[in-house]
Amino acid sequence: MPRIIAVIPAFNEEENIAKVIIKAQKYANKIIVVDDGSSDMTSEIAEKLGAIVYKHKENLGKGEALKTGFELAKKMDFDVLVTLDADGQHDPEEIPILIEPIVKGEADMVIGSRKINKSEMPFNRRLGNKILDSATQLVAKIKINDTQSGFRAYTKQAIEKLEIKDHGMGVESQLIIEAIEKNLRIKEVPVKVKYGKGHSTYNFLRHGSYVLLTILRTVIEKSPLLYLGLPGLAISIIGLILAIWLLIIYNAERYFSIPIAVLALGGILLGIILVVTAIILYAIRTLHTRLREV
């Protein structure tokens, strides 16, 4: 059997954390609980059950909690790292199913694709997940049925290569895009899911917009010249064309159009800002890559 470390990000989960840890201990050699600034007994319960606990002084977000868990795990000896939520949504009994593609050498990263019971999941959550799945698939250029699932397994090599950049709920999409960029093999396995009473407060407008912005930011950081530079250049050209048109109208009719002038000046300035930003981001990304290779 592979040596397994389970990383569980938690925030005010004193009601659920015990059963999650106890079930996970059947399969994981070590349990890391990252308490993301809880005000309840989450940390104390986890410590009593033998988990390795690291507590953030304040709530930093799921991405930061996972990042802390990954960094702690890198210092330990393991073969597979499993992440699961502390609210009981994921069933630790399915860890053997989740890690099977890794054990067989078929994947570097495995996503537990949740079997959604429409009667259990609110419509807004189903709609939100569908939109986020489509956006992530479009950017990552890979078919994944459940991009937002936090029930995942990673090889140690994958953990060494992946870099968590998003501090909040956009981390799931960001890691998929990052994994594709690093040429890691991704597979999905079907898993069960259980939604508790607390999940009825899901707000797609807040959660979804944040994840979509994370996806957009990740794409721009990946290819700033393509996604910022080219649009900026196009906008500058349009602004320049409008400026020339304004001069032609003025020379012919002695009429100065303020709307055209505003559009021309705004287009040129916006285009220049986008191009300069793209060049700066490209330089930073290139420098970061070179420093990592040293």
C-alpha cells in the first residue's frame, strides 16, 4: 500500500471534523488539518484525535489552507496526498477508489467527480458548478466533469511541481490549469457526495464570480502578451484610426467632435496601458521561471 497523507482544510467544523478524521485514519498514514482561523474547537478536536494541526491566526481562504498543507506535506515521506473537505461532504471510505489510478501509474492527479443527486443540490449550485466547469474546461482544454471537487489525490511528484497561487475558492480551477501546464496526467473517478444543512447558503454570485476572476487571472498570467498585449495593440490602433478620422473631419468641416476625441484618446491610452502591463507581466513570469530553474 502507498504511504498516504490526508490534508484537510477546516474552518469552524467542530461538528464534523472528528468523524472525517477517524474515517480518514483507516487509510492515511498521517492526517494534516489546517485550521483556517476557526473560532470554535476544530483544532483541539483534531489534535486529540492525533492529527497534525496547523492553525492560521485568521481566516485566509481555502487556497491558503491547502498551500499550508502542501508545504507541511513536502517535508514528510509519502507517496500519495489526498485532499478532502472537513464538513463531511466527501466520504473518506472512498480514498482507495480515489487513489487507484495513481497506484496503477495512470495519473499524477485524480479528481473525485461527485455523483450529483438533483434532489440534494440546490438549482443555483448546480447551475454555478456547470458554468465554472465549462470555464475551466475552456481554459485548460480538457474534459473534466467536476472541476470544483476538492476531493483529490496527488502524487508526491505532482505536489512538488504544482504551485498554489490562489488564496480562496478559485484554487480548484487554478490547480487544474497549473497541472495541464506542467503536463501532469489528470483522471477522474466517480465518488459520492453528501450535502449538509450548511450548504444551503451557497452563493454563486459571490463564489462563482471569484472563481471566474481566478480563471481569468490565471490565463492572463500564463500568456500576458496574447491576452493583454494583442487586445491592447488592437485597441490602440482603433484609437489611432479614430484620431485620424477626427482630423479628417476637422480639416474638411472645421468641426471638432468631442465624442470621437474622447473615444480616440481613451482607446490610445487604454491600449498603451494594456501593452505595457502585458510586457511587465511577461518579464516577471520569465524571471520567475528562470529563478525556479536555478
